[in-house]
Amino acid sequence: MTWLTEDSSVGAARARAEKAMGISLGLASPLWIAFGAAASAGAAWWWMTRWTRAVNLEAMTPHAPASPSLAAIEAVPAPEIAPEPTLAAVSDLAPAFEKIAAETIEPVAAPEPDDLTRLVGIGPKLADALAARGVTCFSQLAAWTADDLATIDAALSLKGRAVRDAWVAQAKRFASAVSAH
């Protein structure tokens, strides 16, 4: 190792290498400044677009199914089973059935259809498609189960929009507001 220290060119090269390692070139490089500016602009754009986006909070909340507790189920008494009617009992009811059949029964008026476009995610075309399937009221939508949602989603190619936009929760809110008036 003594031969390295004897040669002056090796000592000079060593001094230059130590000097070069002591300078922080990465901090002084204009490329790092450009990279930092681009990264900051990208992060600012990302946050700006996320903060201004409308969010449906009802769709984000978990919906626990309303299930009665086990104690409530055990407290319910078993229903009493009525004895089956005999042939004589059925024949006694025949005049009453004939009287009911002879009376004119007025049909019940269909409920007034609701404006389904008030729900987030339902436009005029989708409201027409739901009406073609017989869904015209908030109360009908509010009564949907997960199976109903899956069926309508597949039939209308909604790609999960009904669940994402929480149509059932919105319809329950609108149905309760309509029934309160």
C-alpha cells in the first residue's frame, strides 16, 4: 500500500475523488427541481379533483339488515292452528260466497306514480325503463331486497349503480316524506 502514497498522481486523484464526493450534486441539479415541481403539481391536481367530487354518503354507510333479536323470537308464542273445515262447514259458507260474487266490487285506484328522477342516478330514460317493469313509486323501490337489486341491475345493465347510489335508502326517505304529506 505504500506504493499508492508514493505516486503523486494517485494522491491527486484521491483528493479529487474525496472532493467530488463531498459536493451534493443531487440537490443542486435543475432536474430535481423540475421533478419536484411536477410531482407537487400532480399531487395538488389529485387532491383538488377528489375534494370537489360529490360523494353519496348513504351508499358508503353499511346497511345492517333489520333482524329481530333471538330473545324477541323466543318470546313470540306459537300460532294456534285452526282445525280444518269439514265439508258441512264449507257448504254453510256457499250462500255467503254467492252473495259476495253477486255484489259489484269497485277496483282500487292505482297509486299516483312518483317522480323517480328525484333519486340520484335515475334519469328520464332509466325512469321509463323502470316504469316498463312496473316500478313507478318510491314505496316499490324502498321494498327492494338484494335479490331485486341484482335482478334489475342485470336486466338494465346498471353495473352496480343502484347499490352505489343507494336507491333503496333514498326511496325509503322519499316514501316516508310522501306518506307524511
